[in-house]
Amino acid sequence: MTMTLFLQSILAGLTNGFVYGLIGLGIAVVFRGARIINAMQGDFALLGSVVAYVVSTRLGVPMLPAFLTGVLAGGVLGLLVERLLIRPTEKRAGTEDSYLLVTLGGAFAVSAAVLLYFGRDSYVLNGIGGDASVDVLDAAIRVHAVWLIVISSVVVLALKLFYGHTRVGQAMLAASIDVDGSLTIGINVPLMRTLTFVTGGLMGGLAGVLVAPLINIHYEMGLLLTLKGFAAAILGGLISPVGAMFGGVLLGLVESLAVASVSSGYKDVITMVILILIMILMPQGLLGRRGRQGG
Amino acid sequence: MSRGQDVFLGIACAAAVATLVSASPIRAQTAQGEPIKIGAVVSLTGPGAGLGQPERNGMLLAEKDVNDKGGVRGRPIKILVEDDGSKADNAKNKAEQLIFDEKVVTILGPSLTASTGAVSAMTNSEGMAELAFTGLGPKIELSYKSLYHLLPPQELNARAMLEYTTKALNSKKIGVLHDTGYGQVVTNALNALKAQYGVEFVAVEKFEVGATDASAQAAKVRAADPDVVFIIATSPVPFRNARQVRISQPIVSAIGSSSYDYVRGMGEFADDIVFPEFLVGEDPLPHQVEFVKKYREAYNALPKNYEAAGWDAVHIIAKAVETAGPDAKREEIAKALRGPYAGVFAAYNFAADDMTGIQLSSYVYSKLVKGAFIRLPFVAK
Amino acid sequence: MASLTGMRNRLVVAVFVALLATVWSVVPLLAGRSTVDMLVFAALYAIAGLGVAFLLGQCGIVSLAQNVFFGIGAYSTAYGATVLGWPAPASMIMGIVISGAIAAAVGVPVLRLSGYFLALATLALAVIGHVLFLEWDWLTGGTLGIGGIPPLSPLGYRINTPVRFYYFVSPILLVLILIHYNLLRSRTGIAMRAMRDAPSAAAVLGVNIARLKVKVFVSSAILGSFAGSLFAHYVSFVSVDSFGVDRAINFLLIAVLGGARTIAGTVLGALFVTALPNFLSRIGDVHALLFAVLLIVAVIFLPQGFGGAVAQVWRHFGRRPDHAGRVTKGSPP
């Protein structure tokens, strides 16, 4: 393998890895706050990117406000999901599988709605710096990808601070760990749960607007992203946004290097086998913290 | 009732009938009577939608064209289009519906090879003619008596690519980037032809059909230092990735990748890509001009290959039913198809072994230059 | 007194069953061919879904790998029939043996995981299986697939129309359901429920949890393979696209919608997942969205799945007085 190929693989792997990590981040946030696996996370991203696209191309809004609108759209969808899907399920004593299935239904619904209103074509969202690339020796990485990595890292750290050091963040955690205890000390548990989904939605929307310029908006992209994000989150131990990011980057790098060094046909086989091995051999998830929620 | 009321009723009925008859358009050429039902199973949703929707547009335009010109032996045709969602099981189910419940005369489609496998097993056992929007499929088809293909076999597509590469670009070192579906089939055909054309595939990399990124694979192709790069996929993703990892060599692609959606998806990288295809809407060949004009008037867009195939399919079957007669037995209709037909898409010969009869000379080479297609003068023989 | 009421209950059950049987046998004569075709698919997917439901309902294991075994069964039949020239039962058994062996081999390390790790591991298996189906195209025909699989012909009678297949596969499905029903009531069934609800207690009482999990996983795989073989004979053509992750999600949907803790609910789940999209597609482009909405509604309002809802209705009508004349709840689900 030449140096260029190796370097290019690393860059591609990092880019994809942060994409997976962003989705996994959202899944971890929702799980941390509500103990629910959100099968719709990738579709939050889809919606965010579609809204950003519509606002920027059909309404002529410049890039940054359009991006922010997309992120907010994700948050709004998170709110709607909590009110319309999660609460009714909870009221009727849904099982763990019910929540998974209801969010899966939500994922299908978003995908079908996008297909209905926007058709089966893929759409291009302009990224930061357009299609420009930065050269690293003889390899290249898109300017937008660099921004994605930077913004994702900042967001992860911000979340860590949020959960660790703000009252609201701690309240959200408390509400999910111990409902009765939280109620006793006056935490508005239902509100915390809503906030969790809104935060998850915002993360999803952010993922969408950051990812879309790299991969083209397409009505089927939601579920695929969710699966990869799910793997990333699990690798990270499921409750930690930082862990999800690590998991995603690991996944992306393994994929790229598998292609470069072994074979592109068997890329997924290699990645999945390594995933299974990690789960069997490292039951605490990548970061080895106590209290992992994989099982 | 009294006599007077009877008379009144009779006059009222006659008046009503007379009004209805006079209200319908009096154009002697318009087809009238019991419509001849033609079934169509195409992929309107799912990964194959990029094929099925253009095919449907072409078919419906042709249906109108045929009916405006008097239909088949005076009777209008009616095309019943069903969606198989890009899945073979659904295709079988829809075909069951069309053949046994709707009692259609023939089946057009499907758009994908797997669906064609499922549907053709049925049409073959029923002796019904089928015009598939796919190329020749697995070997079992060679024993079928009434299946015809409207698209070239992948072997011919591979040949067309190699003809251009060796004769116009004078290159022998080729890197291939393909997807695991349609791309794999074409690549297999390419491999089988490499000795004949004296070329070497210095890199062959693949990615899944729905993949969001193929940069790593593209990088590997670049590292092998080819003279020309083949990209065979039904999505714009690999084209973008290839240019982004700094592949600067000319790119030759295949017919499935030349739609305007993909061009949009390629963004600024829709440049310097050659397609061996059959119809360049911006610059059609003389026998394609009328179709392009009609399509533009109806849909306000330029047609490409799959629309033309849909158009041809309907005209081909209309001609066959005209020859054999609408009440002819299925075997007779199938037999009436078994001959040459000069279509808009290509010059067919359904009596040929590959059930298509398209020759290399039917290919029209186009080049994507800054997002627009121009027709190349190159002709393969 | 009690015996009279007991007799009345038995009568109600008998009438209900007779009604069901009549409807079942008459449907193909009244419905169009494509409807019967769809019911056959529902039955085939119900068989595969039964495996997933059993694993989920009784052992609490979410398996997304059923598409792999479904595919192995289908390809074994395809390869056996077209390349090896074997009789149908032989190919079917080959598929079952391969599926069972893979399930056992993979199950031992993987089933040690729990919860979401296990679900992800089964998903990983689904992906691996799908890729191998694509890559090993010398065996599977890849995207082009394998065609020309002959229909089943027991004793020379060719089952090559939807109606014939309907009458063929429905009793098979019924038998499988009854077998699982019996399994639920057996000692193994109790052990499984103990493993699901109170693993530590079960372990203390001597239930070999790891072994039991593998056994159930293997039997689930066998069901999937069997369904796949029947599928191949029915469609006469198999291709990779039918055995992807979306198929695995479909099977899981069938299991959960059917109400994993009841067995017969799987049939209703299969009908929902197979028949509903088909009917809805006549409405037009909005059908995909409509299906998703109906799915959400079904999940929210029927947390125990269709089977659970039916069981509740059953219990309601099954109330009978005990010896003291007090009305108690009827038989357990």
C-alpha cells in the first residue's frame, strides 16, 4: 500500500467516522435520557438536511441560517416524536420493543414523506467551501469534511459539559436514572424526557446538515445512517456521547483500511466481524467505563 | 304507466342518448371500442425507480401516440402500470394480478433483472409475450420462447465501453470502480472480454449499491495508476468520490449512469465522462428527433434511454397485435414479435439468440461536458 | 354447573374453529389469484417470523439475522435443484443442516452477549450473510440470481399455482404453530420463560441457560431455512435482493406486531406486513406513508401486538365460574 493510499484511507475513514459518530451521538443522547433506542435518528438527519435544502435553494436563504434552520427542524421533529409517538406508547404500557418499533415506524414515515414530497431523486446541498478540497501530501479531504470534524468535536465537548456541569443536564440524567428520586426532589420528569428528545433531534438535525453535502440527500439515507450510528453508539457503551464518537471513528477507520488493505468486496464482512469481536472481548464498550448499557 | 308516459319516456331516453353521442368528440381516427389491455410491471419506487419512472413516462406517451393514430385495428390500447417496488416478490404478485385477474395481452417490463427472473418464469409457462426493460439474464432464459429484451445484454455494454477505450482513447490500462449490483454484472462481462481486447484491469474495486461513500475504493483505483477509469454504478456517489480523491484520468461509464438526476448529483464533477448509450436528447439522431420533440412537449424535459425504451416497447407490441389480431392466441403474438424492428432506442432483432438483436452500431456515445451532454462522432462497429 | 359451562365454552371454541376453517378453505375460491398469491407469501413469511417470534417472546432475544437462514434455505434448494439435480426434500434438508450448523457455531460465542449488544451482533450477521450471498456468485448467481427452480411435486402432483400452494402451506403453518404451542407448555417452555424473566433464579435451579439459548436459536434458524426453501419453490427464482437487511427487519416486524408472546399472533403480524402494503398500493403514491402511520398506530394501541389483543378478547369471553360460583378469569394465554 502506498503512502498516498494509506493517507487517503485515513482521511476517508475519519470523515465517514465522524459522520457515523454524529448519528451515534444522537442515539446515545436519547438513550441516556430516556432509555429508548431511537430508530429514527438517521431520519432526523434526513429531515434536517431536507429543510436546509428547501430553505436555501427554494427560499434563497444563505448557508449559515439555512443550516441553523435545519438543525432546529430536527429539534422540532424530536419534540413531535416525543409527544405523538413516545408518550402514547408509554401511556399504554409499551414494552421495550414497542418503543423500538414505534420509532421504526416513524423512520418509515419520514422516509415515505420525503419520497412523496420530493421524489426519488437525490439532492445536493452545498457544503462549507463548496466542493473545495484541502491537499494533505498527495491525498485530499474536502474543506467541508474538515469543518464537520471540527464542529462535531466541539459539540461532543459541549454535550459533556452540559450533562456534567449544568443543572438542566444533570436533571435530565437524574430523571432517566431514577424517576421516583427525581420526582421527589422536584425535577419535572416528563419535561426532562421531552428535552432529551429535543436534544436528540437537534443532534440529528445537525448531523443532517453537516453530512448531506458529502453524501447527497436521498429519501432512503435515513435507515442506513441509523444502522451505522447504532453500531457506533454501541461500541461506545451506549450512554456516552464521547464514546459514540470514538465508536464511529473506529468504525469508519476500520472500514476504510479494510478496503485499502484487503478487499473492497469484503469490507463489510471484515468490519462486522471486528465489531462482533470487540463486543465479545470488550463488554464494557470502548471506553471501558462502569455502567455500560449494552446489555 | 299510461301510453303518454311511455312515449314521453321513450323520447327522453332518445334525447339523452343523442346528447351523449353528440357530446363525444367526432374524430373518425380516434380509437374506439373495447380497449386492448397491456400490462406493465416496472419499478416506480425503490432503487430501480431511476429506471422505472422514465420507462413509465415513455410508455404512457406512446400509449397516447398509438391511440391518437387510431389504436390497434381501431381499438384503443390501455396500459396498466404496476409498481414492483424494486422487489422480485412484488413483481411476481403484480404480474399474477395483470395476467390472471386483468387478463392482459402481454407484459412490458420489469425494470430489474431479478424481477424479470420472477415474472418471466410465469409468462413463459403461460406462453405470453414479454418485453423486458433489461438485458439478457441468467442462462435459464435461453429456453424461454416468448421473452424479449429491450436493453442490450451486459456483454454488449462491456464491449461498447472497451471499443471506445481501445479505439478512441488508445488505452489499455483500465481501473474499474463498480457497484455490487448492476456494476458487478457488467464487470464480469468486462473480465470475460479482456483477452479479446488486450486490456489490463489494474484495479477493480466495488462498493454496495446504496453506499454513501466510495472514497476508499476510489483511492485504491487511483493508486493503481490506470490510463482510463471505468465507473459503473446507479448513483452519482462514486463519480464525486473519484474526482475528489484526485482521479484526473478520463472516465468511461455505462448506460445506467447517464440520467440527469445523477448529473445533478455529481455537482461540479459532471465533466469529462463518456457514456456509450443510445439517445442523446440534446442532439438526437434523425430517427429519434420526432420522439424527442413529442416528449419535450408532453413533459417539458429531455428524454434519455429508458424513456425511449418505454416508447419503443408500446409501439412494438402495438404493431405485433395489429399483425396478429387482438384476439390472437398468445403464441401467435409472441411469434409476431420475433423479427427485426427499427426503434427509437435501437435497431432490434428479436429473432436473435440474445433475444434483443442490438448491434454495436446502435450505440450513441455521449460525453458529459460541464453538466451537459454532447454527442460524440465515434461509432463502434 | 361447572361442567355445563365448561361444555358451553368448548362449544364456543368449536364453533369458532369451524368458522375459521370454513373461511380459510373458501378464500381461494372467492378471491382473485393475486390475493391468494399474497396470502401464500404471508404464510411463508409467517413461518420465518415464527422463529423470530419464538426467540423474542420466550427468550427475550432480538434476532435480526433471520434473513441469512431464509437465504440459505432458498439457495440450498435452488442450487440443489438446478445444479445438483437433487430431489426437493434432500435440498431442503441440506439447507436446514447448514443453517442449523451455522446457527450453532455462531450462537455459542454471540449469544453470550445480552441486550442491545446481542441485537447488534445479529444485525452484523445479517450484513455478513448478505455480503457473502453477493460475493459468492458462483454459488448464488449474485444479482442475476438462479432461475428455473421446479415447483414441489409430491407424488407427482405439481404445486405450481398460488391456490395449490395455499392449500399446501397452510396446514404446514398450522402444524408448526401447534408444535410451538406445545413447546410453550412443556418443561422446556417453562425453563425458557424462567430464563427470560429471572435468569439468576433459573441458573440456580439448574437451567443451562447458554445451551438453551443456542438450542432455541438453532430451531429459529431451521424455521427460517425451511421457509426459504418453500419460498424458492414457490417463486422459482431467487436473487440476492430478497435476502437483505430489510427482509430481516420485516421478519422482526412480523414477530413484534404479532405479539411475540403469543404464537398465533404471528399469522396476523405476517398478514399486516404482507397484505397491507399490497392493498394500500392501489391508493397511489401516498401508500408508503399510510403504511408507516398504520404501523405506528398499531404499535401504540396494541402494545402486546395483535396476538396480545386477541388473547385479551379471548380471556374476556373465557370467564368461567369456579367451584364456589365466583367468576374468575379464564385460561391463561
